[in-house]
Amino acid sequence: MQQPGHDVLPSWGESAGFRTPTNRTTVRFMDPDVNGPQSGSSTGTDGRETAPGPQGLSQLPVLDVGVVRERADAARNRLRVLAAAERLFAERGVAGVTMDEIAAEAGVGKGTLYRRFGDKGGLAVALLDERERELQERVIRGAPPLGPGAPPPARLAAFVTAYLDLVVTQLDLVLMSETSSPGARLRTGAYAFWRQHCGYLLREAGAAEPDLCAALLLAGLAAEQVRHWLHVEQRDVVDLAGSLSAAALTLSGGVQITGGVEPPRA
């Protein structure tokens, strides 16, 4: 039954296009024989390892958080904050905007902003959430080679290209979400999903130490590393995608894949 003063909100904030964040990871059990991990987003993980589920099944974050109960005024404030942050970040860059300026632009108190998001890293995670979910959906149910149906090495190369595209097109936001505090990159639900997906493909390809290889591969795709390659070493983004895909294939023990993988947008 709905409580007075509360709205039952869908996982999308329809008026501004933002998902309702949660503060915990929801998990479900998944048969290890299915075609890769199911999903996980940035909003909600405490970084702890999850124990194996019953009958050897794995615990994974769930893509769809379903219906989330939230006070109507809290929902309005959240959407105003996210819309204000997106405007200011687009105008001045993430580094050029303070939390106080976001609060003023959104018309909310500083305490409200800090309680809800913590810092700019928390805001960056919330703004990235939908983009990460879209990529996760393509990994789970999209067309090959990124989605199911292609050999593991081809899927791994396609993932590297697609994820690099996400990082390049949202570089400031990804960088802020990954570096706002020590180890922030490793604590998000999205990172847990990417690592499990890459580990699954590497394991299927017969790679030694697939979980370690997955972590090494994702370290090469970290926003700070990508920014250094693009802006300090002046590497071409298409060439970088090819080199990282080749590295992924080397880790998997696979052969070079030609065709079928689109280069990231510059």
C-alpha cells in the first residue's frame, strides 16, 4: 500500500530521463552455463566479494531495479540535481563545477545534495548509469559479435571497442566516477559486471587466470589511462581500439579477428 506523502516511481525519472538510484545491490542467482553474466549498473555495490549461491550458482547484480519507493519531494530534488549537473558539466566541464554551484543551479540545499550523492563522483556515477545499462543490454541481448552468438575472442574484441567508445564519449564523467576516491573504479556495480563478463569470455576461450586477465584488460580501459593515451601520447582512437582489442585476443589465446567490429567514435 502506498504511504502518504510518497510516490511509487518507475526506475526511470520520466521528466528528466534519469533512473532512480538505489543504495544497495540487488542480486539474483544465475546458472554458470548461460551465455555470460546478466547485468549490473554503477548504482549500488559495496565492493565486497559475493559468496557462491546455492548449487554452485553465482550472485550477480540485476539490471532492472524494478519499482523503487521514493518521497515525491525527494524525487523532484534528485531530478533537478541531475539535470543541473548535466547542464553545468556540459557547459564548463566536470572539473570546472563545484557541488555548491550544482546545488544553487538545482535550487536545493547543500545538505540535500551531499546526502543524496556524496560528492561529484556520486553525481558522475548517477549520470553514467543509463549509458552503462544500455551497453550492458547490448552485451546480454544484442547482436553479435558484442552480444551472444559469436566466438568468445570475437565478443571480447567487440566489448573492448564498445567500452572504449563509452569511455571516450563520456571521458570527464567516467574519470570523475573512477577517481573521486581511492579505489572508486573497483567498487561500482558496473565494474563488477564488466569484469565478470570479460572473465567469462576469457574462461570460455581457454585463457589461463581468466579473472586476473579480465582485471588487467579493464585496467587498460580505465579513464585515466585512456585520457593519457589520447591526450598526452596523442594516440589515434581507432588505432588504440585496434591495439586494445589485439591485447584482449592475446589474453584470450584467440586468433586475430578481422571485420565485424566498428571502431569507436572519435
